[in-house]
Amino acid sequence: MSAPTLIFIFFIVANLPWLNERVFCVYRLHRAKRVIVRLVETIVLYIISLLIAVAAELQFSGDIYPQTWEFFTVTFCMFLVLAVPGVIYRYQWLAMGQQQEN
């Protein structure tokens, strides 16, 4: 699996909490998801993305390079940056559409 493919997968996964109203794309809530639920989903999906990256690294090199806290801080920040289009869609674009309907 190439690096651009991993980044594209992470882009899709990072935007999942912001693009649908189901928790982890499975459980339907009776009302709209709260921001805290979306943030918890983002953290859990970040961990899942790390596991995907570890599996790709293990498949590619046969060994897992040990990481320190700086690596996880930077990759989490990058994951949040990849989630920006979903956040903009949820809280700005949809809100503008609702204002134009009124």
C-alpha cells in the first residue's frame, strides 16, 4: 500500500464522523449527533487509522518502527487537518443552506 493511498484512506476515515448522523456509521440516534460524540468518533477512528498504518508498515517492511509521543501528536494533528472538509460541510455549508431556505 503506497503512502498516497494511506493518506486518501485517512482522509475518508477522518471525515466519516462529520458526514453522517450515525455513530460509527452503524448506530442511528433519535436526534442529531452532538459535537462531543463526533469528537469521540474522530479519536477512535484515528486509533483505527493508526492500526491500518501499522498493518501496512508490517506488510511493507516486516517490522514496526517504534514511535514516541511526538509522532502521535503530529499524526493526530494531521488527522484533524484531514477532517476539516467534513467540519466545514457540517457546520458552515449545511448551515448556509438552512439559512437560505428561511
